[in-house]
Amino acid sequence: MRSTDRWLFPFAVVMVGTPLLGVLLLRRRFAVITVAGASMEPACRHGDRLLVRRLGRGGDTGVQRGEIVVATWRPPSGAPAGETARVTAGVTAGETAGVPAGVSIGARHHRMIKRVVAGPGDPVPAGLGPALAAEARKPVPRDRFVVLGDNSAHSHDSRHTGYVERGDILGVVIRRLEPRR
């Protein structure tokens, strides 16, 4: 390598690496999720692509009542162990065996898309079903949320699983994207 090449090499690495660094930083901050199921209709329909702002790791939740969030799906308490095993056995977004409507299945994660109806300090709404019946009107604990699907007849949500922990929330939906062509 000539002396001028040695000087240009680090500069060339930075110029080539900068767009890649930008893409990596954007992927850490945003995600694109595809809706599977009818639990959030009419706000989000099966096949919609959503841009999600990932939550930071700090104390600020960045989640407000009324927002749509993407969170880790948990089986209902008391569900048989086989239910979880069947879901993790590689169900794709188009299959529904063992996966409730509205759950988007990724390669490693089981996600649900729901609307936040109560956050830390808000009263738990009454009439939410067995999972939160004893908590009605009590304040939602710190770092917990109550989430519901807009289409309750097709939704697996806090009525079945209870609170969603802040650490289980991937992010907040910012907007619907144009469908893939």
C-alpha cells in the first residue's frame, strides 16, 4: 500500500460505513410489523404494515393511553403447556393453529398489536374479564399496562392475560405504511 493509500483507507472505510451505520441506527429505533388477524379492526387490518417506534431502555415508558403498541404475547394463565409449545414450533404469520387472532409471529418472537387503555397510575377499567376482575378500579401498578384489541370478539388481550409489562412492549405504532407491491 502506498503512503497516500494508507491515508485514504480510513477515510474510505468511514464513507462506506456511514450509510450502513445509519441503517443500523434506524433499525435500533424503528421496526416494521405486519398485522396478522382481525383483533385491531378497523384501526389495523390483516396484512397492514405498521411503522413502530421502539421504546428506549430508560425509565420513561413513552407509552400513552389510547396508543397502539406491539408487545410480546403471553398465553393465558392456566393455559396448557402444549399451547405454548405448539406456538413456538414455528407457526407462520398466515397460520392460526394455536395462535390467537392479532398475534404476529416472527422468527423468534410472538407479538400482539393492541391499544393501551390504562397505564401506570390509571384505574383498571371494570368488566375486563377474569384476568383483571380483582383489580377493577385499582391503580395500574408501575411499569404495567392494560391493553385491549379494538375488535373484542377476536382479541386475546389483558382480559385474558392480565397486565402487560413495560419490558414486554416492543414499541408504539406511529403510522401505517403503504402495502408491499
